[in-house]
Amino acid sequence: MIMILTIEERHTDVFHFICVCPCYSDLRRRFLKSQYYIRPSVHKFNQLMSSDVNLEILNLVKFIKLSLDIRNSINIESVNN
């Protein structure tokens, strides 16, 4: 079965992944400003996504990369078990 997400659903998933999901809280603290994950909101998320501060963008990319590495390793482990 193929799931087709609406733009709003995809946005919510990305928001959760970057600003809320407890699996990545350590990385979030390491790479993102607390204003984005302390009492997160879609407005704050949109600010982060539209940032023109190079260091902030670089840190976001690092956060996403490392978070996806964690998620992929968890998925691989679950498949192997």
C-alpha cells in the first residue's frame, strides 16, 4: 500500500522530526538553538527553515544528517532481529 501524504502532513512530520521527537533531543541540544525546541511551534520551525544565517543552516544540516544516521541504524537493527 502506498501512502500519499498531503503537504500539511509532510510538514508536520518534518516539524516533529526536527523540533519534537525525543529520540533526537541530545542532537537537538547540540546543534539547534533552544528557541526552536523549547516550546516548539510551527512558526519557530518556519523561522528555522527560512534562516539566512550560515552557521544555523550548517548546524541544521548536521542535525539532520546525524539524526537520519541514528534512525537508519535503528531500522537496520529492527530488520536484523
